[in-house]
Amino acid sequence: MNNEGKGDIPSTGVEPEVKSVSVKKRQSFFGERPLPAIEKAPRVLRYRSRRDFLVFGASTLAALAGAGYLLPQDTLTRLGVLQNMNSPAMEWFLNKALRIDDDVAEALYSVNRRVPTYTKSQITPLKNNYNGATPDPGYIPAWKLTLDGLASGLNISLDIRNLLTRFSVHEQITRLVCVEGWSAIAWWAGLRFDDLLRAYPPMSQAKWARVESSVNLDASGNSDPYFMSLDLATASHPQTLLATHFNGQPLTVDHGAPLRLLVPVKLGLKNVKAVTKLTYVAEEPRDYWAERGYSRYDGI
Amino acid sequence: MSHSTSACKTSTSTLPEQPGVLVVRKHHFLVRWSHWLNVAILLGLILSGISIYWASPVYQHKPDPNTGNFDVAADIGIWICAHVPGQHHYSSPSDWIYNHVSLGPGMLALALRLHWLCAYLFMLNGMVYVAGLVRGGGWRSLLPRWTDLLDALKMFRYYVGFPFAKLARRQWLHPRFNTKYNALQRAAYFSVPVAGFLSVATGWEIHKPMQLHWLAALFGGYNAARVWHFWLMWVYILFVVPHVILVFADGWDTSRSMIVGWSARVGRSEVVGNEQ
């Protein structure tokens, strides 16, 4: 690809045009060409330089203003900006960007695309992520799964024995990915969400499930209900489980006994532990983490 | 152009005495814009990226029995506060790194939103850059060639010897090349778009590890892709520092050319003609 020396013509400005054309013909497509020289009146050059410097300078100021507008208040405060700069317009703008990203994620999703599965030797430890505030297991004996928004118009309650006897159990070793960046490969077993959807069909206009949990207290024991939105397209994915077993054993309270949602095509925060209620609705329901600035769709 | 009639008259009348200046077209309009936009976008990506890193550091160790700290970046902050003068009274040493080189600790949701916003802009800007390289023909100057191996060594020897030659007041000649960039420049300017491409690829892998799991396989798995993504950031940092120093050392013409597009250094060039 080297053409050094080949196109070595002195650039005096009085070179006959024919010669430069003949040189061009000898050059390979990938060979470096000499920079095109142009003659300009000094006045034109000065005018254009002034224009370019003004335009780029103004753009720099605009970029700084834009950064000040988008940066979190904590960061601005640390930089010495004490005035509250964050506005609803900024929230709107960032949410708009987030929605675009969610739309991309939704476009990437396919109910036919399976997530990778692993062997038992590839299993890695899975932390419970309660950071020491593991819930009291007292809720487990009285636990029931309630279904609402069904086509039948009924309100169904199922206990763990109903679920395990009525539905076939599927096993999978998949990766759970947390929004924080860590992930774990774990061995799960449970019933397919899709089987539940077939046995108890949602009302026809339903597009979403609102998922509720019995994990409803924060680290200091105050009420902090967890609720999550799940689109039914994802719920019907063959690898979306209502898991009852972890590493071959019934779920412990660490991993959401007695039934947790396992949806490997979503971030860990959608994998709700100790699911107590599924409500099928037409409009997108509220989502705990979306209300705290995270995305809504969370497809990975 | 805003020529007044009188100005036109003077320019035509003085043309024989004051011929036009010969300049070379160096950087395409789109290349210049994407270059400066990239400064802001990369800064946003790095600052928000380190805020995201805070939530689950790639480099961890067993928790310290006294402090519970497991993050190597926090260790560095603690070391800085213990050893760097003026930092002894810093209120939260474990957050020092995050408070100084990121948006801040404990703002994962916001950092993610900004990171994705900047990431989409980065991809768009990359396309603008490539369009500028194609339209301006600048891509040919970036292609590596076999002679680069030896020429890069020559340049390396020049840079290493430069300070000693200055101290000894010896003459130290810059190796001569008749290309737009020397071999080291070319290696650097070629690596950065490649790193940009790899950052985007690993970024998508981390963002969509299930739908794009074939990408993860390419980089050695989900966790490996996070490590790639982290070290690719260092490619930009390690590029930018000498880049800025050398551009200033090279003179005003070089910095100006990235704003105005032309350079007055008419070395090996081809006369296209008098434009306007």
C-alpha cells in the first residue's frame, strides 16, 4: 500500500495540470494522495478563519451550557454551582433519550430468540442483594399467588402445591444480569409463565402484567412496596419462569421463596422475588425502579 | 461571501502584486466537527462511565474486615487522602476517585441515562467522522503501511531523545516524511477509531447481553466484555494526553487546521487551482 516516493512532485504551484493527472492514474486506490493545495486571497482566508473560530467558539459555549443543563445537581454542587439547575425540562429530555433506548431494546427482543444456557460447572455464586436486610420468612406459610385481570373475570388464588402439581417443571441454567453490572449464572427450575398464561388467560386487551411481591419493607423496616411492570410479550418467552427451585433446592428466602419471577431477557430488577400477585392490565403499570430514574422496559 | 464592490475592485487591482496564499486542505468539514464534538461526548461517556463503574467495580478484593471496603478505586482514594498533601482532611476518602473523576458516587440511574445519551451521540458522531473521512479522502492518510514499523521506531527514538538533546543543546532533527502524518501519528489516529468501534461493540454487549449474546462470545463473555470496555476507556485517555501536548508543541498551524480546515504548511501537495 506504500506509495511513498511515487507521487513525489514538487509543489511549486506552476505545475502543469496534465502532469498531476498522469500521476493520479498511477496511484492505487488505497495509496495516500498529496493534500490538495489551493490558492486563496489572504483576505478570504482571514474572513473564513474568523467565521470558523466564531462558530466553533459559540458551539463550545453551547456545549458547556448543555453540560450544565444535563449534569446531576450533586455533580454541579461539587463543581461549585450552588443554584439548583435541574429542571423538569431536563428530566423530560433524559427520559426521552431513555425511551428511545427502550424502543431499541423492544425492537431487539424476539420471543423466538433463546438466551444462552450453561452447564452446571459454569454456575457462579449469586448474592441475594438484600445487603443484610433479608426479609423475615414469616410470610411463607400463608403465601398465595393471586391472579387478577383474567379473561374469566375471576380472581384466582393458587398456593405453591397447586402450582407445582398443575404445571410441568422446567429447568434452566441462565445468567441473571443486574443493572449494577454484576451477573451470576444460576440453576433454576419452575413453571413457565407462558403455561400459566395459557391456563388462566388474561383479558383480551391486556398487554402488561403488574407484578407485586411480599418483599415490602426497606432496610430499616419501613413500608416500601415493590411493584414492577412486565410486558406480556416477554412473559410468554419460553425461558421466562416462575421459579420454585434454585440450585436443585426449593427457593430460600434469600432468593424469593416460594416463587420468584425469572425473566433472563430482563435486568435483575425485573426478576421479582416472592411474587404474590399478577394483575393483567391494558395500560403500562407503574414500576418501582422506573420511578427512581431507571428505564422501564429493561430488556437486555 | 460578503464582498463589497469596492473590496472586489481593490482585490482585482492588487492581484498582481499580492498573489493568493497557497494553503492545503487538511481536514474535511465533517471531520473537524466530529473531532470537537467528540471532546464533549467522550468526556460525558468517561465521567458517567466511572459513575456506573462505582455500582459494581470490575476490580474488587475481599472486603476489608475494618472498613468493609472491597473496591480498588476506593483504596486508591484512601491512599491519595493519606499521602497527597492537602487531601488529609478529605471527608470521604473512599469516594475520592468518584468525586474527582466521575459525576459522583451513588447516582447510577442518572449516570446510566447520561451514558446512553452520550453513547447514541457517540455512534452518530462516529458516522459523521467516517463520512468526513470518505468525502474528504482523509482515510487514505490513516491507513497503516509496512514501512510504519521502522518509521514508528524512528519517531519513537526522536521523542525519547528530544529532551536529552535539548538539555545537551545538541541539534536533534525531526525525521522527514512526505506523508500527511508520521508513522506514530498514523498508528494513534488509526487506533482511536478502531477503539471507538470496539467500545461501541462491547458497550452493546454489556447493554444487551441476551439479545446480542453472539457479541459477548466474540469478546470472551459478558464479564470479559466489561473488562474490555473499561480498558478501552484508557486507550482514549492515553491517547489524549500526548495528543494535546504534541499538537501544542507542533505549533499554531496544527491546532488551527482542526478549526479552519486548511494548513499553511504546503509541503508535498498537489495544486488544484485557484478557488474563488
